[in-house]
Amino acid sequence: MQPSRVLAGREPGGEETEVEPHEYDEIIRTLVRIAAHQDLSNQKQDLINQQQQLINQRLELTLQAIREILQCGDGRQ
């Protein structure tokens, strides 16, 4: 149920503004596009986070190997 007109706020000059019924559809379409874009951004960020976790794991393994080599002296046999 949509009201015919709803008070939306005040203009800078103090006049009240109203939202027309056709503007509701435009607002909803815009919000749906924003939500879809946010979902895509979140999915991309999740992928980036997973990749970073793998990089961090490999880095930790590399650092452990380097520490072991350094504990043995200069690394030469």
C-alpha cells in the first residue's frame, strides 16, 4: 500500500517536500541495484581475503624454513 503523497523533508528554504508515488519505484530500484552491487563487492572481498590467508600461510612456512636454516649456521652443509 503506497500513500499518495508522503512528507519527505524540508527544502533549504523551509518548505516541505513530498515524495510522489512514482518516485517510490525509482527509489526501490536504486536500492536493489545498490544491494546487488554490495553483494558483488562482498563476494570479491571474500575471495581476496581467502587469497591473502593462503599467502600468509605460505609466508609463515617460508619464514620457518629460513629460521631453521639460520639455526644451522650459514645454511651450508
